[in-house]
Amino acid sequence: MKPGLDKVFFTAYLASLKERTRSEQAGVKWGIDWVVYNLGQALYGKPVRLPFLRQPDPTLLKTKTEAEFGVDLSFLSSDEKILTIFALKDEALTNKNWVNNGFLEDLSKAITPDLTVPGMEAVTAVQVILAHNSDEEANGVTLFENFVKAANPQIAGRATLSIGRWNLSELVDLTLKYLLTPALVPQQFFGQLNYLCYQAANFAHGSDEWEKQLVPAWRRFVDDVLQLERGVRGASLVPVALIILRQHAGANRTIETGWIDLVEWSAIALWRQFHGSTDAGFRRQVNLFWITFYLAELDRFYRAHIEALNTENSIDQLAHGSMVGTVASAMIAHWHMARIGLLSFEKLQGMKDTTPEEQRKKYEALLEASNWMIGLINANDSCLRPVLDIQHIELVLLMFTLFSAERSDQFALLLPGLVQRLFLRRVNARGEIPFLDGYNNLDHVFEQVASSNEEILITTQSSYYVLVLIELACALGDKFVSENLSQFHRRLVWGATDSGEQRDLKPLDLMSWQPPDDWPKQVLTGYVDEGTAVPHGVFSKKLDANSEEIRTELTRFVAEMRKSKSFSDEFPVPLGPLILASIRHRSPLPPEIWRIYGFPLTGNPASPSPETAN
Amino acid sequence: MARGETVERANDDRSSIEAELLNRPLDQATLNGVFVELWAELKGSRADFAVRTSAAFSYLGVCDEVRGLVGGVWGAAFRGWSSAEQIEFLRLLLSNEMVHRDLSFEFLPAAVPHLKLTAQEFWGWIGDSRPERGGYPHRLPEILKRYADVKPTEAFELADLFLRQPAGTGNARFVALLLYWVRENHPTGDIRQRVNEFEVLLASGPIDHRSILLESWAFAAGSPELDEAKAVDLKRRLVRGAAEELKSWCFLLQRVTLNAPEKLPWAVRELHAVAKTGVAGEQKYFVVVAALHGWLTAKATSPVSRTEWEALLRALAPLKADDNAAWDHFEYSLVDAFEKDAAGALALVALVAETSGTSWSKLMEENPDKFRWWCQTMNTAGHAESIVARLWLSNVRAARRVGFQIVRRCGVNAFGSSSIQRATAGEIERLLLEAAVNLAEYEFVGRVHLVFADRINNLGGRLEEWFYDEVLTQALNTNQYRQVILKGAPPTAKLHAAVKEAEQRIQKSEKASDSPALRMRIPGQTRAEALSMRRFGREVAKGFQKHSIFAQLAHTIQLLYGKSWRMPDATGALGAAANLMKSEAVTELPRLEFMTPEGMRHRRIMAMRRIVELDNGVDEVE
């Protein structure tokens, strides 16, 4: 991940912790004590005083604590000569808090430990550390320094005294240095995360083990965290756990993409909770995670690897002499297309463009993403080999990427090639690579290509993908439409050649979809099974129907759909995460997301799109 | 005297006996004398007589003189024996105790004229001769001919008995032969009258009978009696549309072509008429044989020119891949043709390749034995280069494909002085497109490219640009191709450069593919790969079984357990244990066919479209 980002998220996490871990009726409060306890063990030896989770008395609202005499934690060095005492505070070190929140009192008690108790006989040095995970003010720091100067440097005439302070930055630095392990997370998640780290280190991304063991376990882990702590602390722990896991799985050759996989599942879980949360802190933290963690990681990832991805046949090469590999390389290509597209979409949505400078920067960012996308496609034929109907999402993202960079001409160049390739598969239904699988079942596709079954396992009678493709073509302007739409319809829908030859193929049933009203909520939860399928059949029963006839019928169809059900684009969650959730849950995108380009709501189709082709 | 002693003595005396046999004509008295002496020596045992005389080839060698001697001795015996004794002797020849029973039929033709058997008695023996061997003795036609020669009346009865047998066991052919022999021997008189009556009966009978009648006339192809009028009359009366009748008619025409050059003008006219109706199977075979014979024997003074025979071959086209007999005959004829007239034979090859090339190339591709002999002969004789050049530059796609198959067999690499070096840009492009579209042997595509590289460099222009793009694609596709080019003889510097560029690009792709961004797996991929590999393994094993001569010859025993094996030898004792041998098949999978299957398919479609354009002369128009 990007250098320095880990610090941001560790800071957020540590800052969100309470002074002590305790279980309350409202839920578990995670404390800084657990972090310092583990740091102390790493740095200062065996613990003398433990930060046990205080079990609540069911009759009490707050945990009853024992008398601490200013000592929250203490450690004895292995030679038993140095005693380290921690005084923990989750309040800011300010003038006001120095007395009101017990800084002075706790430190005063801490510097006078009883060295006569058994086990302390050999102690010759005592160091007291004030560890606080909140802000500090100059006055507070001065008070602390004055306190240090005034303190007696000798304890009981036999031990020296030194006083130190760990503020939040120090805590973060030490944690990153010594505590990047599952031990950092609250105790009840230690075992879970520990095992997840093991799995991430040993399973290949995308392998059966990864998909069937690690991913479900990770999603359960994130859900458990967010269930137990619904506020900022939960949202802050997720990226910390991801960073720890990444650290442990560093030797896994597939972790680069595997980690993005887990980050995405985490993001979807966070946005799901975001949807119903009114906690401003939590919502802010989710946004931070999305932008600064996920999108920033995607950006870093593609900057690091785009050269390889844009190398000729780098993805195609993965076919390794088998049609199974051909399908796999297509899936990998679409994986990258989806993420570059999403990144571009989020730049379009998220970057400011109020000033000319901001506009320039935004355009450059969008142009860069479009270059990545075009480079990827030009280098790899696999990008033009969709396998599943659900990969219409990648097609839409491709369109968004190119349109937002004012490169619709490139989209116009790509579409005929894509149609040509799909056409070859459409007319050769028993060929090595089957046509789009309408059931989005990759296992079926693999079985088909691996066994070369005479009997086709895949039903492709209905297609949303083809309808989406035709609708997107309508966004490319009158000239493109008139030159291509008829051919697209004839080739893909009818499976007929330009000279009108058609084998024993039934025409495709073009299929659209109206999402349910709570589509955002449902898609963040899983595959959206609801909504309304809207089949249309073909747009013309004539093989030689001209493009205008087809567009007229399509326009009428779109208008009818809009009339029957309105679609609100006021989502409670940004569209980017919803698109990501659609990709991950293999759930269709609502058509109104792209129809605005080809079928503006004013009712006139083919009004020139921002950058019409040709 | 014991049998062993006889053999010993016979061997000692063999050379003198042979000399005696060869130098002295065997007259009736001598043969009688031999029989009497032998009969006495064997003490009148017919069984010993049968055994001893049947073994004559062993003592005296295999030659017609021995056949005549033993047959004559048997004839001398038959003259003194009754019908019952003759039957007994003939049955002895069929008995299992006869060591040389198959050879004994070699002697019978000379003895048959002396048989006293009626048709019914003789039929009984003929019938018995079959089950013993599953088919009639191979000398039966000759035996029957001799019988018919001396007993024409009985021959009719015999023919009638054959006619009553089920069809399809060769019985019909014997009827036709008997009829032919009797007809030939008796141009007039009572017997001929009976022949005519028999013919009328056959002509009014079912299809099989009409076919027999036609066939009997086919055997009379050289006879003056079978003139044009007779043939036309036979066709009018007997060929009524049934396949069997048409087959016999084709057989008749083939026999006429082969045996009666003076009848060719009307024969070839009738062959053309037949070809127009659309013949298949055996009918086509007879016409093909006739046409090839006509072509091979045609001279400037012949009544039917080669052009007419070529027209007939064209009319018969296309031969199908399963017309095996016709293709085999074509192969033999071609060898003959190239010996006699290489230039003319070349035209014949082109003709068949252009009219039946699809089947021809398929046949050669799928069956390594077909045309192997011819290809070897052509290679040795130095004709291969000119054949390939002629076919490669043909305007017919099918012929060009046959050219590829011949190159595969003959290994032609150099075309220094041939017309190849004068080929036009369009012809070269068309041929190279054909190679790319049709050949799965990438090494061979490389060889074709090497042949034309120099010429293309000289021609330059769009062809050169297209060619090096094709070279690059092929080089990116397979290592086989790259190796052939890299090992190719100069001047191939530009080709080498293209291949080197491809190698660099492949290396770059492979390095990029190792990127951490591309190491992920796809769910289900591992299982599918295992399934795919199992299928691939099965297909390779099937291919190995199909193409390995060893695997085809050897009986396959599946060894269920253990890692070595031992077999019992002839004495039943177990031999030493042998380790299992491994059979391996190595094949290269073309990269691009998997990396961009749609792209490669599109490329093939475009290539085919371009071939059609070039065949239609688009470039010339331009």
C-alpha cells in the first residue's frame, strides 16, 4: 500500500480506543491498555500488572475497577532490575485536563511505587511512562515537563526514577515497529485474525481454498467486528486488520490482488453498515477507508503494475495452451478492467473541478486512467472476451472511463471489434469458447471448455449484455449508430452474417431489468434477486432492418420502461461502492445508470453525447 | 518305401526330372505310363495317389510344366476311373488329411476334361468344396471353363444351379462366365441356340439376371460379336435403371476399353453418357479404370484422344475420399504415367487435383499409406518439384491443398528452376494464405515461407508487407515455425529478423505475465484444467494408437499390476522379466490459438475471403 497510509489508519484506530478495555451493556469498549500491554511485553519484559478485561457485573452499568494507585500497567525486566510503569489516559493532555482528568494525580501516584513487595527486591531503576492516545496542547506538555523536573529522581533511596511520555504519534510509531501482528487487535479477535493471516499467507488468490475458506471467514470477521463495535472503533479496526494481514501474507505470490479482494469485501461490509448508520464519525471513517484506503490502494497498484498489464499479451499469455486458460485470462482481464474503470469512475465523481487548476488535474487523472484502460485492451485480446452476461458491468465501466476522458472515439473503435469477436462465438455455439453465459455460472463455462461436450451446458437465449452493448452504442452519436447498430443487432441478436446467412440459431431474447426500490441496500447485502425482468425479444424481425428502425424501437422501449417505473439516482450510498458491490455479488446494474448518455431524459435520443464518435 | 525316403530320392533326382520335364513334351502315352507306374507303386491306393501327386510342387518346384504333368497324370487316371471313383478322388482332395489340399486345385484344370461327371454330380463336389474353405477354390473359374469346353450342355445345367444360389457370393459371376465360354465356343449350331434361349430367359428375369447377362457380354469385350449395335441393344434391353445393371454395364464398357481399342469411339461415348448420369461406388470405379487406361494408352493416332479421356475424368469428378479402389488404381496409373510421359502425367495430376482435390488431400492427410508409394517414386524420379509447382500455382484451391500434401510426403524444399520462382504476387499470396488456413503443421508452413521468401523480397510492395506480418504471426504462434525459419538457408536475413522480433516479444510477454498483478487464479480453474488435461491425454493416446504402426500391429494387453512383465515362450516357460517401455508423443500447442482464438479465427475467415478474391482475379482488375 501507499507509504504512510498505514500510519493514518493506525492513528485513527489508536485514537479511537478508550483508556481501558471493558465490557459494558452497550457493548465492549476497546482500550489502549491492550495495545500498550503488548508493546510493553515486546519492549520491557514480563508484565507485573495485567490489563485484564474487567468482567462486568450484570447489575452495574460501568465496570468496577480495582484500586490502581496510578499504575495501569507495569513490567519487570528479565534481570528484575528495571520496573516500567504505564499511566494510561484517553483524554487530551491539556492544562484543563492536567488536574481535572487526573493526569497529575495518576502520575504522582505512579512515581511512588511500593518497592518492598515481593519480587521487587532487585529493582534499581523505575521508569514511568504516560501513554495517551489523544491530542495534546503546549500547556499540557509544559505541565508534564515541569512535573518531570520536580520529581524526586530517587525512590526509597535505592532506585532511580525516570519519567517519559508516549503521545499518539509515538504510540503509532512503536505499534508499527513492534506490533504489526494479530496481537494488536482486541483479544476476542486475535484467534480469528491469526488464522486469517495464516490462510492469506498460504492460499493463492482465487484458488478454491481462498474462495471457499478465506473469503467467507474474512467477511465473517469483518461482520463480527462491525457488529461488536458499530462506531468509529469498528470502522478503524478493519483497515488495521487488513494491514496486519497484508504484512503476514507478504510471501504469498498472489497477495497483491488477493489483498485487494479482501479490501473490497471489507469496503462492501462498511458501506452496508454506512447505509443504516447515523454515526457521523463512523460514516466519515467509511469514506476515509473508501477513498484513502481502497481507492488509493487501487491507484498505487495500477501505477506499480500497469506497465506489465499493458505489455503485449501479458494477460493472454496466461492461457497456457488450454481453452480453460483462455477463459481464465478473460476473467483476469475483466477483473482489471473493472477496477481501472471503477477507479476512473470514482475520480470523475470524487475529484473537485471548481477551479481551472482542479479541472486540469481532474482531466489529467481521467486521461491517465483511460490510457491504462486502452493500453490494457490493446495489449490483450482477453479484454474483448466477456464470458458471463454479468460482465456488462465492465463494459459500462469501460464506457464511463473513455467518455469521462473525452475519448468516446476510442469506445467507438472498440465496440465493432468486440461485436465481431462475440459474433464468432455466437454463430459457433459449439465452438471452443461458448457465447456469454446467461446464468453467470463460471463453473458451467469451464466445464464446457474443459470437456468440449457436444451437449451445450449453457443457455444463452436471453441476454442483458447484448442489450447493454446496443444501448451503449446509441451513446456514440448518429453517424456511429447509422453505420453500426443494424449490424450489431443482426450479428448478435440474430446470429446472422451481413449477407443474411443464419444457421439454426434462435434470435436472442434481449432482456432489461428494473431494480427494486431498495436496490442500494440489497446490492450491498448480496445478489439482488428481486427487481423486474423486462424481456423485449428482438428490436426488429427483419434481418436487414436499418439502424434507425432499431434505434426507434429501442427508444420506445426505454421510454416505456421509464414510464412504468421511475428510478431515483439519489442513493444513500455513493454509486461507486454500489458498482463494486454489483461486481462482487454478480448482480446486474440498473440500466438508468448509463442510459442517460444514449437516451437523455429530455426524451430525445441520440442527442449528441459529450464527445460523439467520428 | 517310407515317405521320407521318397522325398529324399526325389530331391536327389529333382534336377534331372526337371530337365526331363522341360525338355520333353508330355504326350498322352507318357502320362499314362507315369500313372500306371505310380499307381502300381502305390498299390492302387487312391488316397496315397492323391497325397503323393498333390505334393508335386514340393518335389519338383512350382511351374506350369509341373501343373501340366500332374494334371495330365490325373487325367490319365480319370480316363480309367468310373464317375464314382472320380468323385471319390475329388473328395479326397478336399479331405483334411491332404497336406497340400490348396495346391491340389492347381492341377485340376488340366484333368477336368477327362471327368465323366454330370453337372449334378460335379455340382455336388463344387458345393462340398466351399464350406471347407469358406469360398470357392481359387482355380474354380479355370476348372469350370475346362468343364464347359468339353461339356457345353452340362454347362447350362451347372449355370442353372449357380443361378439358384443366393446372390452376393460370386455365383452370378460363374453363371456369366459359363455363358460367355459356351457362347465363345459355339458361334453357331444347337448349343448356340441354347445360349440364345438362355439369354432370353436371363433378359426377361429379375435385375440380377439381366446383370449377369451384361456381365457375360463384358467378358466378350474383344469379340467381334460385341459391336456397337450389339452393345447399344444390350443397353437398351438390359439397363433399366437399377444400380446392379448399371454396374454391369460399366464393367462391360471398362472391359471394352481395356481389351478392344477398335471399339473405343463408341465405348467412350457410352462412358460419357454413364458419367453424366452420376455413377458411384463400383460403377464409378469401372469408369475411372477405363478412363485412366484410355488416357494412358492414348497416342496421337488413337481414335480417342487424351483430351476426350480427360473430359471423361472431369465428368466423373469429384472422386470421393471413400472411393478407395478408384484412388488406388489412380495411384498405380500415375506411376505408370510418369514413366511413360511425365509432362502428360503432370497434366493428369493437375486435372484430378483440380476436380477431386478436396477428397484427395483429405485422403492423404488422414491415411499415411495412400499415395506413399507414388510420392516416393516421384521423389526418387525427381518429378516432385514440378508436380508441386504445378499444383501450388493452380487456380483451384483444392489442387493447391493436394500440393501441400505432396510436399509433406516428398519433403520438397527447393524450387530453384521451377515456375515457382516466376509466380506472381497474387499467386504467392494466395498460396501462403492457403497454407496458413489449412495447415496445422507449423513447421511445414515455415518451409513454405522459406521457399518464397526470396521471391517475395524481390517483388516487394504490399505482398512483402503482408508476408512479414504473416511471418510475425506464425513466429508468435509456434516454436516449430521459428526453428524452421532460423535453421533455414540464406537468403533469409529478413525472415530471421522477424522471428527474432517475435522471440523478443514473447519473452517480454512472459516476463510481464509473471507480474504480481497476474498471479491470481480463477475459481474453478484448477478443476477445469485437470479435466481438460485428462481429455487432452485421452486424445493424445488415441492419436498415438491411430498413427503408431507398432501400436497397430501389436496386440495390446493392459497390465493391471506391477512395473515389469514377462511372457511364456513357445514352450510355455516364462521368459525373463522386462521393464515397461514408455511411449511418448510430443506436440506443440500453438500459442495464439489459445491466447486469441477469436482473433485467429477472424484471421482465417479474412484469409479465406482474400483467397476467393484472388481466385476471382480481383488483383488483376485492380
